[in-house]
Amino acid sequence: MAGDQTSSVTDEITNSLGREILGGLFPPGSTLLGEEEICARFGASRSAAREAVKILWAKGLLVTRPRRGSRIRPLKDWNFLDPSVLGWLRESATPRHFIAELLEVRLAFECEAAALAASRNDTDEIAAIREAFEAMRAASLGQGDPVLSDAAFHEAVLAATGNRFFLPLTALIHTALQYSVPTTNALFGHPVGDLDAHGKVLKAIEAGDSAGARKAMHEMLSEVLARVRTAVELTGAA
């Protein structure tokens, strides 16, 4: 029981400080609260405070030095692909900026991923993309989760590249869809997981058409990005 309590307090400290770091309360180069200050603020033991600092360090947010405390590392060191870091950033960023940033980076890698998936032409991997697409179709009829099926489609495309370095990017896709779907649905007047657009990507990949797959993915994501950038008002952000 004591271990569970320590873990719970550690999580509270980690999440609170993580939000404050991502929110700019502790900007890069500044000094984080000392161990005694953390203990006093959260009513925590030293072990819980130290464990929270270790977790933040592991996510690239802190650098610790003996007798000098912890300092916030430069933005370039932060692990923005970590689900917790993405979550803390989501809570502090403005909807338009956050959604646009996610779409910009998705444009940078998902178009090439679609092209690679088409060129690799792995039957089993492409079947997984088709399965995810059919799950999206079912979800559009109320028979499943539209966000999870949409994410599964894009994850399957990444897996079909045969390149392991694409796989960690699935966390970013999950966060992008979970956060932006209510907003983009409101902008388009229909679910962002547009079946026609995804179907074009799938058909090009199934046909082994790398250029077509790249183009279809680019058109799908760039259309959403253009709407987000030019919308007078964004509503429904998660």
C-alpha cells in the first residue's frame, strides 16, 4: 500500500511539474524547484520527489547536477514524441497552433511513409491497412471508434514502410487525432477520417504507386492544415 501511495504522489508531482514546464512557468535555462521545495509543496517524501525528477530527466526536460539542482534543458532536447510530453504540451498550447504544428510534422513524414509502403508492397502489411480502412468504414456507420480506427490506418501505413524508425511516430498520430478530431470535424462538417481521402491513399499503396500514395496523403493532410490555418474560429478542441 505504501508503495502505491508513493507511486501516486510521484505521478502527481511529475504531471504537475511537467505541465508547468511545457506551459512555460519554468522556461529553458531556469532552475526547477529544489528537492525540499518539491517535498513541501506536494507533501511528498524525498524518494517520491527524486523519482519524479528522474522521470522528467528521462523525458529530456531536465539536467541535474550534484548540489546545483535541476535546470530546464533547451527545447531541442525535449522528447516531444513521448505521450506524456505531448499531453502536457496539448494542455498548454493554443488549439490552432498545436493542431497546425502536428499537421506540419505529419506532412513531413506521412507522405513519404505512404510512398515507401507502396514501393515495399508487403502483402500482409497492406492487408492491415485495408483492415484499418474497413474499420473506419464501420466506425462511420456507428460501429466502432472513429479516432482509434483512423489512428490504426495511419499506424498501419507507418508499419508498412518496413522502416522501424517510423514506428515511434505513432504516439504523435494518436495525440494529433485525439486532440484535433472535434475541431476538424466542426470545420469540415463531417468526420476528419474522410473515407474517400483515405481510400485514395489505400488504393495507391495497393497498386504499388509510390508517387500516387505520396500525393494522396499530401492532399489529405494539407487540406486539413489549410482549413485549420484559415478558420476564423476553432471550436471543439479536446
